[in-house]
Amino acid sequence: MIERHPGVLVWRLSKPVLAISSGPHGGGLGVRHWALNATVPKDYARPDPDAHVAEIAADLGLGGPGTGLLTAVDVRDVVLEADGGVRSWVTTGIGAHPTWAAGPPVGATAGELPGVGTINAVCVLPVRLADAALVNAVATVAEAKAQALGEEDVPGTGTVTDAVVLLCPLDGPVEPYGGPRSVIGSALARTVHRAVRSGISSERSGTGVGVVTSNARPTTMPGDG
């Protein structure tokens, strides 16, 4: 289902899935064979994160096109939430300076560098979503994340490096909607919302490694037959 390697979480799929990703490697919409989320140092400064993810994938023997995310958060602190057949794995790092989506222009606050912080979500959907529904589902993830941050009194809507990956089957009936009031979108929103709130609590308390909460029985992952 999910592989845990030192500093890396891997979703190795037995057959290809449809993915939409904002990751530095394999971003966009397309068929993917794997996904990963890897921890990097807090002072990470490589100018080629795309190539870096490809190197990690090669070291792990991941074949075919995939998509990958990077974070300064220890990926052992991933939170899993499940609801209505949707499963979301989220690593949450707020850092010293969360950001508002509608903030000042870049450079308007010269001298203030954003603190390290990234919220990465890899979400597995049980049914095929239409392309437009996948785009809508990405927005649903952002809304759920912002709701969680607001409820936890975080002064921002996210961080400058947040990323999301959604995976769904290539075949089967196509679900046309991914918004927060659709069947799949609402379940997706609940999983991300709970996972982010749990991750914030863990980050603030500094407790535990490998936080996992799940409020619904997992279903078969797309690509696992």
C-alpha cells in the first residue's frame, strides 16, 4: 500500500493511475506509476528539485513516470485519514511564518524570509474523476486546509511550498464533480481537514513519530486491483 523508507514515503502502484499533481517532479495531469514524499534538510537549496526527486525514485527502483514532493517535515510524522473510500496522507509543517494567499506582492516585505514550512497531501480517491473534477478537487483540498488552519488559529492559509497529489483509477464510471459538496469531494475535504489539524497539533506539541489516525476502513488503492 505505502512503503516507508528512510526519509521517504512511497506509493508504488501495481498498475498506472490518473494523477493530478503540483509536485516539482511529474506535476500536472497524467498517468503515473508511483508517488513519493521525501524529507529534505531545513536549509535545502538545490535548484533542481525535479532532478532530485528523479534521483530518489531511481535509488528506490521506481519505474515509469511518477510524481514526487519534497518537505522539511519528517515524513515519519505523516497523518493518514480515511473517509468514504478516500484516503489522505498529509505531512504538516507550518514553520515560523505561514502565509496568506492574498498577501502583499513578492518583495513588498523585503528582509523577511519565510520560515521553513510545507503541507504536503497525497490523496487516493476510490473512483475515476473527470479532469475538471480533479481540478475542482485540488481546490477542495486547499479549502479544507485553510479551514483547518483557521480553526487552529494559524495566521495564514498555508505555506509558500504546499503541494498536493490526487490519485484515482484510470477506468470505471467517471465522477463528474470534485467540489466540497460532492460525494468524493466532501470525503476528501474531511480527510484533509482532520489530517492537517492533527499535524498542527503534533507539530506544536513535538510529540510522537508516525502519527496515524483513520476514521474509516481503508479501501483498495487505485492500481492495487
